[in-house]
Amino acid sequence: MRSKPRQTAYGLPYPVPSGAAATTRMRANRRSDTGPELRLRSALHGMGLRFRKDYPIELEGRQTRVDIAFPSRRLAIFVDGCFWHQCPEHGTMPKSNPSYWKPKLARNVARDRRVTTALEAAGWKVVRVWEHVPPEDAANLVLATLADRGQRP
Ligand SMILES: [Zn+2]
């Protein structure tokens, strides 16, 4: 059964997000504690790994927050939303208001690259995981990268 659309004082329905994709997109806009990141964190916890979430790092005079950080190994994990970070498989461009979305999403992608480069310059290893990657796969990737980091002098 469909619920009746809410009405404004003028009898017009409120603007609603256009379909499920838009709703997911809006939900995914939260900086931390998104579903995919939560699922990866609990998979890592399940492997007995200890890490810091939403870990602040000062880079080139600006603060960056790493989704999941292993500071002693200098390993930074980001869980990137397919829409906000323009995943090649699911990174759609909204049809409405392209003059807003195009530069905004391009800025996101450019910022991701900048942050990755700056972290690498500071000696960090950066792993970016798309939100569409199953959490177990992402956790295994993190585990393998940690093992690799551990073997370095
Ligand atoms: Zn994707």
C-alpha cells in the first residue's frame, strides 16, 4: 500500500527524491558510519584487527580524516561511495541540474586524488575501496595490505 504524499500548506506535494537511487545517494552523503564502511569495520573487527575510525591527519596544513586508519603501519583505508566518488561502474551523473553536479562531483574526484597523493608523500599507503565491493573482499584486501606493510623494514 502506498502512503499518501505529504502536502504543503499550498496543497502541492513536497519535492521528493527521484527514485530509490536519489534516496540512496542522499543517505550516502553522511561522512562517516555509512553502511558499507560499517560493514567493512565489523568484518575487520571479526578478523581481530585494531584500527582507528575517522582518523584525523594534518596534511599540507589541512586536516584530512581517514575512514579507517592503521597509524602504526601508516595504512589509510577509504570507503568511497559509488555516486559521490564517481565509481566507473555506478558513478552516474544526475540528469537534473548538471551545472551543479558536474563540477561538484569533479571536485570530489580531484580532492580524492589530492588526498591520496599527499598521504603517499607523507609515507602512508592508501587503499580506496568502492562501496560496492563486498565487505569480506575489502577486509581481505586490507589484511593482505597490512601483511605487506608489516614485512617492510
Ligand atoms: Zn560502484
